[in-house]
Amino acid sequence: MISRIFGHRVGIPVILALVCLTLFTGLRTMLLIESFPDLPQETMSLLAVYVQGLLYDLVVCIWAFAPLAIGLEVLPERIYHTVVHRHLMFALVAGLFFGIGFVMVAEWLFWQEFSARFNFIAVDYLIYRREVAGNIAESYPLVAILSALVIVALTKLYWVRGGLRRALEERTPPRQRAVSAGFAILLLVGASWFDGDRFAPLSTNTYVDELARNGLFQFFYAFRHNQLDYERYYSVEDPTLASELLRAQVLLPGERFTGSQLFDVTRRVSPPEAERKLNVILITVESLSADYLRAFGNSDGLTPNLDRLATEGLLFTRYYATGNRTVRGLEAVTLGIPPTPGNSVVRRPDNANLFSLGSVFRAKGYDVKFLYGGYGYFDNMNAFFASNGYEVIDRALFAEDEKGFANVWGVADEYLYRRTLREADRSHAAGKPFFSLLMTTSNHRSYTFPEGRIDAPQRNRKSVVRYTDWAIGHFIDEARRHAWFEDTVFVIGADHCAGSAGKDAVPLLRYHIPLIVYAPRYVAPRTVNQVASQMDLPPTVLGLLNLHYTSRFYGRDILRTPPDQGRALVATYQRVALYENDRLTILSPRRLDEIHLDPLGNDMVKPMAFDKTAGARTIAWYQGASWALKHGLLSALPASAHNNAAPRTEKSLLSDFGH
């Protein structure tokens, strides 16, 4: 049969497509076996994985090989039969075999990391090739993998060499070639109309839907749908009703709205206590899951310094990341907004001069800085923070003695902290309070760190958590020696968890991160069990200082929120959710919404009709935030908006928190 197929020009792309279909099916089977313990044991669900998966695979093969078929059919005989063309085709086929193998290996490694097919993360990785290529080179035996792929590709080429020669020697009448080219064009047009969004989910188990997809299809889908219009793809409420629901959920006792526009949450925050202009150092730790800490059940002793700080300061036990990317976490702790669908605001256009934690501190006379151990062009961090009033200090500006150890992601955390100490000294010497937002890099694959700091092997996840903890403890110890230490609030959190995989649509457990506030002179040790998420951090930090300001945060001061009003907003790239009252309400594109009862336990899935009130509240958050971003309601406010009210009573922050 292969001989007959190779008897025509079109046989070359047909055979390549058949090879791809076979390999795609093999990869799907390997991933299914890998994830089998987390899959529903239903024969029909697993059969549907292959049926739907074949459709995705066929579309990808048509996209890949129909243009080749068209090109070969229209190529004149005098060119088609030249030696140069023959050599080019052999090289092309070898390259395609290598490319197919490369994609399969990449998909396997991506699944190990994210338990998903290629998605928007893979798109970001393509954009930032330097960091990603370096990370791969530092994490995997790249030379051995590429060499093996070359050998496999050449072996496959040797296997099909005879048929390929026959196809290149074939002489087909022009009319037959025209028919074949026309058929290939029809296939290409048909494939362009294929929309994976039209498929209803196969299961409430996300692994099932991920296995049914094709990684290359998902990659290009994510590339085209980098930003999602909320009102087009998601459930909406009447704007007036949604605005009222949103404003009711945002406002805390003692606050008052200053505007009345649709979805305008601008409000005056006036605590009864006197303002304290304390310094703030906010450390956002790369991939720090809550379950690394002893307080959350870890018995490996990975974080002795964080464990100690948790007992000596405020420990927030039910605090959740808003997403599973660094830029999503930075968006939340900077802007205090929900994770709207699509890309983080940090990565979007027109993201300058927004209302942020930094803009409030700057209005209060603070030095405001963003410090990053890597190169801040990654994920658009430098551009975002610089255009929002932060002084940006990244790896490119570090002194020689601040670069003692680095991998592709950045300098080791201890050197980021060294630069932070020097910047704090500079602000203190100038007589200015300071707010420094740090983003660390060490707790990231390839898991390398300076020798001699901890007794643990390199390139090991637990080892790098130990180093991350050591660096924080060392930083706090060094800070004690500086004049500004006693008047500084240290806030230690994370950008997201170490892993985001889970069988649920939004695996809430994979969003649980620690939050510690350490200021021994001002903050008494205490455990806070209020449910909250990263977007609540900005108003909570300002609340710790009793600052009076005009707010546009969607987040709320956790410490001033009534106990029965705890909630967390979390999201994947496309699904957005509200967690409150032990239920998780999830909004998805094409309005495929659902409610998960007991999402951290039995996780019973119900339709949105089960609790329309919870659905309306969830819609209000996300419809409102998307509207506000689109209509400029989250722009920065003038400095005068934050300094036009006096405190009602004199009460120290020290007494407010138990000293």
C-alpha cells in the first residue's frame, strides 16, 4: 500500500501525514498511561479521547501537509525532476521527521511540568527563547536528546527512501495533478473552519479534555487568543445589577464611594488610626507552595526560617494565588484586581499609569522600586513597572559583587537581597521611606544555587526550596544590622504554586500559597484564617500602615474584612472562579459555567442553576473588572486624592496589632 501511495507526487505529504497521525496517537497513549491514576475509569470517556483526538490530529496534519501537497502538484516537471529538488526533498523529509520527534519530546516534558498540552505558557516560552532555551539546557541532557532525535529521523528517512525516490521520479498528467491540488485546497479550507471551542467538555476531569487535544493545535490557538473579550465569551449580567453587586462586595465598613459610574469602585479609605510611614519590603518568591511549610503539614524541614518567621509574625493560612504564572501574581499584588481572562495586564498593551500599590506609596512620598534577579524584559516586567512609576532594578544593573552566582533565570536570591539592602540604605540616607517589591528567581527549574549554603544536592526541587528559605533567613539577619530595620514591614508571599496541575477545572489546592508579615516592633504574632487571594494584598499592606488614601483596588484589607465575607478569586488562562462559602463557582468560555461544592474535599460538580446567586456574584467580579480595564476606571489617581483627609483618632499601629 505504501508503494502505491508513493507512486504519486502527493504520496510524499500523505505518508508524512500518516506517520504524524501514528505518532500523535502514540503520544496520546503514553500521556494517558502516565495520567491513568487521575482519570475516570470509564471506557466511553477514554474512547472519546481517541475519537476527538483524531479530529484534532487530522486538522493539524492538513495544516502541515496540504500546503506541501499543493506545492508539489503545481511544480513544473522540469524543476520537479532535477537533482537539486530531489536533495531538497530528502532534506525536507528528514527535517520533518526530526521536527515531529522534537514536538513529541517537548510535549512529554511539558506534560510532566504542567499536566497539559501546549498552551499560552508554551507561547510565552517561544517568545522568551533565551531564558527558556537556557533553562532547558540547564535542566535536561539536551545534547543526548537532540542526538537521539537526529538518529531517529535519519533512520525513518532510510526506511522511506525507496518510496520517496519513486515519488520523485513519478510523472503525473497535469489534469490529475490539478485534481489533487484542488482536493488539497478544499481540505485546507475545511480545516480552517475547524473550531475546537465548539466541542463540549468530555468530562469534568480536565485530564480527559487535555488528552483529547493536540499540542500543536493548542499552541496556535493560544497564540491567536492571547487576550479574551469578557463580554463576548463569558456569562454576563445586566450591567446595572452587576455593578451594584460588585460595589456591595468591594466596600468595607468605614469606606465610602467617591464615584457613581458603572463598575466604578473608587472609594475613600480612612482608618481611625494615625498613619505610620513605615518602610515596606514585599518579597514575591518564585513558585512557593504553601505545602512546603511546616505550618501547612510539611514534615521534611525544608523551610526552618520561614517556619520561624511564621510563628513570629502574621501567618495567613487561607491565602490563594490568583493564577499560575509569575505575571499573574505580580498583576494581583501590584494592581489589586481580579485575574481577568487571557493574558495578565503586565503583558497587555496600554498598561501604563494604572492605579497600583506603588502609585499610593509614591503619593505618600516613598521611594518605590521593583527589583528582579533576572532580566526584566522577560514577561514585559521592566516596561510595565517603569511605566507605572517604579524605579526598575534588574540583573543588568547589578554590581559585580551582586552577581556571584546565576543561572539562566537570574542571580541567586542572596544577591538580589544584597542589592535590596543597598537600595534601602540609599533611601534611608536620603531621609525617605521606601517600598521595595522583589521578585526572586532561585526557586525555579533548573534548581541550581551557590555551593556551601546548604547541605543538599544541586538540581533538586527540595534542595532549591531549602536554599530559597536559607536566603530569606540570611536576608532578615543582615537587615537587622541596618538602621531602618525596626521601622520596616517585611511581607513574604509567592507568585504562584510550584505546580498547577490537577484533574479539576480549577484545582484550588494548587493555588494555596503562604503569606507572612514580619515586623517585630509593630506586629504581634498571630494566625489569620480569613479566605483571601493575592489581589487583597495591596490594601492589606496599606491597612497595616493605617494609610489614608483613595482606592481603586478590587481587593480588600484582609484584616478589616468581616469574618463571614472571606473569598478568593482565582483563574487559569481561560477559566475564572470565585471561592467562597466552601464552594467554587467557575466561569468558562462559551458560558460553560459550573459550581464545585467542597472543592478541597469531595468536589461535587453542579450546574450554575444550583446557585444562581453565587453565579451572579462571580460574574459581577469579572464583568466589572473587565469593564473597568476597558473603560479607564483603573487609571492612577493624582497624589492629592491620597492626602486630603486627616485621621479621626490617634491610635498607634503597635497597639492595634497587640503590643
